[in-house]
Amino acid sequence: MLFVSRCTRLCQNIIPKHKNCALTRVPSRNGYIVLLPEISKDLTESLLQVNADHPSFTGLDIKKCENTISNQFIDFECGIRDIEDYLNSVEDGKYDLFKDVLEPIENLSHKFDQIWAVLKTLYLADSSVMPARIYYPIHNKACMSHTTKYNSKPIYEACKKADLSKLTEEQVAVVNKFIKEGKLNGLELSEKLDYSFKANKQKCSAKQKYFKIRLEMAWSQFQQIIDNPQLVKDFPEDLLTLMALNKNNPKKRPWKVALTWGTADRFIEYCPDRDLRWNVWQAYEKAGSPADEKRELNNGLEVEEIRKLRLEAAEKLGFKNYGELSLITKMAPSISVIENTLLTILDKARPLQDKEIESLQNFSNKKGNEYPIQMWDVSYWARLQKKELFGYDEVQWSEYFPLDRVLDGLFELCRRLYGIRILEMPNRADVWHPDVKYYEIIHENDPSIVAGFYLDLCSRPQKMKAVGEPGWLVTHRTASSIPKKVLPLTALIMNFPSMQNKNPSLLSFDQVKILFGKFGHLLQNVLCQVHYAEVSGLSNVEWDAVGITSNFMIHWLYDKDTFDSINSHYKTGKRLPNDQLTEMKQHMAGFNTCDELYKSMIDIKMHTIKTNWNDLVKEMWSNYYGFPLSKWNSFPCRFAEVMSNEQGAASYYSGLWSRIIAADVFQSFKAPDETTKNLGNNFRDTFFAFGGSCPSGEIFRRFKGRDPNPEAFISDLGLDKDDSN
């Protein structure tokens, strides 16, 4: 089929045909006034770089970039409308679904996504170039435009009529994605039900937004000022920076404790004053709850209203509850399988938790603690116990993880596992800042370039920083071949410590974990071997399977050879001991796992049964914790990951599920009769290569030859051991 250009269509005065393209119209009394920003052809080509290997970042006029992407929104929406008109005009079966419908959509998406990726990268990397006030309107418009293809009834119906038996496995995945998204968007509903469904979604979205606003306001009401330098003398520098009132001199008093995650929890972990720990903990417990002194900040009723609206939406779409609806985008086959898996782990983790707390109590008593261990004491004493048992100290260990050393070890692991070489290529690609490094991937025995990626890892004042978000992966080009095969290209943007006083960037062990995990996602993006961007990389991977590749990479940190390759003291070259890595990983695993199990299960229960959230908390608490339930505990009222985000609903368990699968996969590498390289190549050719083109359960079966189970996860964390340290 033939699509004329936007300019041609306008010149032919056929815009009324596209009056439903939201970005092209301004209502007038008698018709539509079309506003098209003036743009430079050179700028468009510079941003798109359709025929080049790398996009251009420098010298861009941001105002013109705004206009360029606005025109891309128009092109995209009008292109979708053209496809709809074509489908409405042709007889059933007289078109080729991929050649005439889905591949043209791919072509439209490529241009759209490439420009969006450039602007997103600039926003995350340099707010002075792409400030939030400019980027957010673009981002919101892009998100709206991007969903147009999934809200099209003609495209949805065409996909439903497809003869799947005549398609490849990958094509089936693409078609099923459009059907799945269309169903979730209500395209099966009658006009009356569709109106009600959309009204429900808008109301729920507003409630979720208010939930988050109330919680943030409740957090902002609390202030704990610390004026005593002795209290913070052992705090990591990044925590001091978060707390410092003087950001230019974080070691200068006073400091303020905020109730944001990443500050409050770490303050409790490091603060030696028990009363201060309790004060911050109880304030965090109360936030957003009926116990909050300001009733207007109470999220209790909001939780029930959001649950009710989600249930109504699920029922309108033909599901028993929202939990069942969420399974459309999950690897897990049923709610009962999820619950049974979590309960199997709980049976092992809960008794171990009791032993861990007993051990922690004995340890703290020897150190002068005269009180029974409570929730606000656990992380503090666990940190000190971990230091005594294994010599682990976050600040001291960071001296052994200079960034360049970690990267060398990471790249060597990739060569050993996947048979790829990662080479830095200075001056090969335009970059957005001198700190940015560009790399290319080649197969060990083949000089041809497989993929490229950018690393922008160290913090700068202009970089985007978000609480709870360690970094961002921006896909500039997917590993796909429509309309033609191009070089996959991804950017990884982080906020690790920068060089100071000629000392290298030094990472904490937790930051090393984050880097390995993010790199697993990067590899899944660029090593994918599919034809269609719709199912390339992480796209179309089930929510509870997204973390498999990242957690698999993290497992290698506890491999002795890998650990030795990534650590070396930045001054002396001395290495850390590697004889207690497993024991260190298993420290407090019972308590930490129970905590994740509780959050996962209460999320599932809130989206499968109607019991009030407060009754659920009272009913479930003692099954997961060995501590009395606080009178202020209203956890769902501050459960922002689930209650303020529709995608998080009935999905919190996904993090655990991915870890379970990753542990099962990693267990294969411990088998004595298997070579690491053979298994690594197999992993590369399944989990990386398939991306979202094959169900994750099937990918696992092709790798392991069976269905997954939690036994490896239980064993890996020592949840089945008889004794605790």
C-alpha cells in the first residue's frame, strides 16, 4: 500500500479525513485550523539519522527539536489513520496483515522513537540543554501518540482475524501483542460500556495521582534536624549529601532527614541513636495513614476507592478481578500458582527469620544494647553484625571498586559467558558530554559489529536524579530489521560518584550490583535477534520476567573469579577476600525475603479479594514478621508502587518472580558437566536473542528443558539451612 507524505496530504486539502488526529487540530466554528511548526529538513535528518549509524546530539536547537517531534506526532497519528482508512476500504482477506498494516506501523514508529530517544537522553543527561519544562510536555504527548496504534479498532480487528498458523513464532507474538493491548484498552466493549470504562479509567487515574500527592505532602510535614556531627560520622557520603542543607559542603552541619525512600531507610540503618531511629520510623509508618494528625492527608479511603475502581474496570473487561486481568501481561500462569510459590518460600523463610532476629538480639546485647530488637533496630544492628562477621563496610569496600576496574571485569565476564568483545570506540560517535563513552560489541570470532551502546555513568550537576531510580536505559534503535537491519543502539545513564581530587569514581557494592543488573537489560536490548521492534529487547517481555536477565547478571558477582576481576584497591591494588561471598549474600535473607513476600502477597490480596485493607494487614502481619504489629501500621496507605501506579497493581511480586527464575537459570552454571561458555552461549541465544518474541516460560523451557521452580532460589539464599549465624 502507498502512503503519501504529510505535506502532500495537506496540499491536497484532505486534512478533514484526519480530524481525529489530536495533534493536528484546533477546533474552530466551521472546521479545523491546522498548526504546523516550521522545521528545517536538515534538522529532521540530523535527528533521525535514518541512514547513519549514530544520531547527532551536539548543536541541536531545542526549540526546533520541539517543532520537529511535534510534526512527528502528527505524521504518526495521521499514518495510523491512513492505515485505518485502508482497512475500512478493503475487503476481509484482501490485504497482507504484515506488509500492509503492521510493517507500516513499524516504519512510523521508528522515526517517532528515534527522535524521542535523542530528546529523552538529553533530558536525563543535561537539564541545561533539555529542561523539564520543555521535555515533559513532549514526553506526555509522545506517550499519548504512542498508544494510538493500540487503540485502533480496525487494526485490532485485523489482528484478531489473522490466521496464526501461517505466521512465524515472532509474527504471532506481534499480533498477540496488538490483541492484548487492544483488549486492555477496551476495544471489545460496546459503545456504552466503552464510555463507562474510559470514565472509570480517568477517575482511577485521578485517584492514583491524589494518592501520591497526599503521601508526598505527608512526607514533607516531617523534619528531623541533626546537628551533632558524631551521629553522622559513619554515614556514607552519598547519604550525607541527601541530608545536607548545604549541598556544596555535605559534611557541614546541620542535616535534615526526609521521609523519602533512600534517605529515611538508610538513616535508620546508620543512625546510632535508637530514639532518633524510632522517631523517623514511626513518622514513616504514619505517613498517609488514618493515624496521621492531618486528616486531609489520610489515604485510607483512597486505597479502597482505587481498589473498587480497578475491580470495576476488570469486570467490564470480563475478568473476575484485577489480579486476573494483570495476568495478561505476566509469565505466571495463574494467581494460585503465584500464591503457592510465595507460600512455599515463606515456609522456609519465616522460621529462618526468627533465628536471624535471635542472633541479632544476642549480637546487640554483646554490644551494649539493653532493649528487645524492634523493627526500627533491625537494619542498624544487621549492618554492624555483617561488618563483624564478614568485614563488610560500605564505605571501606567502595575503595576496592573503582569504576574502570569494575567495567573491565564486567566486559571480561561478557566475553567469557557470551563470546562477545566490548571495545571502546572514541570519536566513532557523537556524544552529548565529554564524560560519555561509546562502545561497540563484536563476536569473539567475527569482526563485524553487532551493536553499539553509550555509557554515561557518573553524576553531574545537570543530570536527572530521581529518588528510588538508580539509572535509565534509553533505546535509540532496537535490534530489528524493518524496514532494514540497522545497528542496535542503547544508552545507559547513571548517577554514580564522579572523580574527586584526582581519585577515580568509586562504587559501593550495591552500586556494582545496580550496574551489573542494568547491563543485563542493556545486553537484552542490543543482542536481541528479531525482525520486529514491537517484540525486540525488553518490549513485550512479561512484567514478572523483565528482571530475569538483570538478576542473572547480579548472580555472577558472587562467583569468585568474577568478584576477583572487578575489585582492586584504587591505591594499593589489594583485593578483597572472596571466601565468604555466599554467607554474606545469605545474611538476613530470611527477614528480607519475608518482607518482600508480605508486600507481594498483600498486593495480590488487595486485587483479588474485597477484604478491607486494614483487616488484611491485621490478618497477614504475624505470618510474615516476628514483631508485634504497630498501632500505626497502615502499609497500603503508603504503598505507592502499587496504589499510585496502575502498572504496579497486582505486580509487586514480579521482582521476586524474576529472582526465582534467574536463580533457577544460574543454577545450571554450577553443574560440573557443563562448560560456562556453552551455557553462556545458550543463554545468549535464548533469553537475549528472543527478547519479547517468545513467551518467557517457553524461553526458560528451551534453556532448562523443564518448567521453573523455587528450589534454586531457596537454596541460593540459604533459606533451607538449619542454622543461622
